[in-house]
Amino acid sequence: MPDFISQKDYDHMERIDSDLMDKVLSLYDRYDPTEYTEAQVRAALCRDSLTIDDFGALLSPAAGSYLEQMAQKAQRVNRKQFGNSVCLYTPLYIANYCTNHCVYCGFNCKNHITRGKLTLPEIETEFKAIASTGLREILILTGESRVHSDLPYIGEAVELAKQYFSTIGIEIYPLNTDEYAFLHEKGADFVSVYQETYNREKYREVHLSGPKRDFSYRFNAQERAILGGMRGVSVGALLGLDNFRKDAFAAGLHAKFLQQKYPHAEVSFSVPRMRPYKNNEKNNPNDVHEPQLLQVMLAFRLFLPFAGISISTRERAGFRDHVMDLCATRISAGSKTGVGGHEEEAKGDEQFVISDPRGVEEIRQMLRERGMQEVFTDYIRL
């Protein structure tokens, strides 16, 4: 049993027979972004289909002076696969209790914040307020506490969401296959789980206690979600927590191998950077500035042309607007990272400080001005 995880939590964790983690980590361990040359970057940009080595080149420092060429090619690929459409969604945090001690997160169990949990009537009030803006895609989030946000509670929230939304995503603690199947039956479509960092040593350093300390259980969450019937999954690393180039490389491989093994599943990326949170106002990404974040997103688009890419309100408005033209396919609007807060005053403190506070109408107007079409519903529930 891993240290600093309770026996009860560890015994509950399902272990599936999968080689994906070994495949990703083997390539991650060998990847050295400093070994690539500009000639390798130019060669990668000439290919229609990228190899793993091409992907590594586009993430390397050598590609830094080729962002314009990468952007032009990514834009062509993006328009070919997705046209000029962009999906809009918003997150709703229904609880912020957490049992994990993660040193980079505002919800961590050691951080002294106001904790809260919405009742089902309060959840419905929030759903109504969000739906009134025209949005039909919702991402339901909780802190990682099975005690305060148990599976039946989340299931009831998902079932209630079906009355207001056509697409329902969840970003909660990792589950077993049968638990994902339960939430899928209730109406959940997508699962987002982020590995934070693929460096196993760093992972242990920043996850000091709690179920999240188990690296492999978290890594295999997306695969268990697909086996549980979920239509799609999202992967990603918290860029800046460790070497962002290596973490982005591993996230790309994670998505690639999932897509190859489960071609029916929709695999997408999120690209979160570290953000300040309450009691820690200096929690900023290490060496991941906007040009580096753009490089990661462009490399993802060129490596996996069919994958969705989300850009959240962690990033400033100008940057978000720019990447919608190039490589992103989903954008959040009217985001709140406290518990509730869309209709009534938030019941709990925020997970992190957002950068772009614009509402749905402002995002819609921005997209139209850039010649893009906002999409509120891209899935019909039968």
C-alpha cells in the first residue's frame, strides 16, 4: 500500500489490466527536449501526420522561433476538422471539501478556507441561472472528498442537470469503472481528470497525503471512464508544476494511446497553468509564459488533429481570443471557481483566481467579431 493513503481508500481502488501507463512513462523518461534541432522542427512542419518524435520536436526549445509557422499550419488543420465553430460551456462547483493535501491547490485539505456544499435545490437554482444564458453544456466539479461529495449526491446532480443541459461533464475524484457507469447512466457524458505532472518523483513531492497520492490509480482514470461507457475524456497536466515540455509530451502521448485503443471515444485536452489561490497569491507557473503555452497548444493540434482543446478562464481574455482562431475548440464563459455563485452568493471559497471574467454574451460577441460561430448544443440526447 502506498504511504499516506488510508487502507480503506487504497482497498477501494480498482486496478485494471492496462499497459498505457508503462508506454507513456517509458517514452516520457527518454524524452529530452533540449536534444532537438531546428532542422527536426522544420521536418516535422513538412509532414501531414506527425510521429511521436515530430511531436517532441514541436514541443522543444528549438521550435520557439517557429511559432508563426506552427500557428499557420495549426489554423489550417483546425479549420479543416472543426470549421469555424467553437463550443461554449461553464463550470459549476457544487462542493469544495477535499481530503488531499496538494501543495499547489486552493482546495487542499490543509488550506484554511471557507468550505461549502450546495443542496440539490441550490444546484437547480444554479442550473437555471446558467441555462438562462443559453449555455447547454455544463461541467460539474467537486473537491476530492468521497465523504462530503459521495457518489449518490453527484449522481443526483447529474440527473438534475439533464433537465437543463444537453452535454454534462464531470471533474471530480477518480472513480472505479462501475462508478463511472453509474454516473453515465445518470446522464454524464464526459470525464476530466488531470495527472498534474507525469514526473513520478515530483508527483509524490506535491501530493503529500490523500487518495490522490496514488499515481497509477489517477493515471488510469480516463480508461476506466471509457470502460464505464463515457462518451469522452479529457487529459492534461498542470503546466508549470514541473518541466512543462516533458509534461505536455506525456499528456499528448496519453491522449494518443487512448485514442488508438478506444477509437470510439472523444479524447480532448485542457491546458491549465498554475494560478494564485487564497492564502497563496504567488502560485504562478514556472517558465510557462504565453508563448510557451501557445506552443504546447499548437503542438497538440498538429499531433492530434481530431482532439478537442479547451481554454479556461485561467488565461487572460486577449490570449483566449487569439487561440480560438488557431487551435482551441472549446471556451468557458461566465466562470466561477467558488461553490455556486452563478445566481446566489458563493457558499465556499474559490479554487483559484480567474483571469477572464467575461460572461456568455461577451464571449459570443468576441467570437462573432472574429468570424467564428458559437455552438451551444453539439449533441442531442435521445
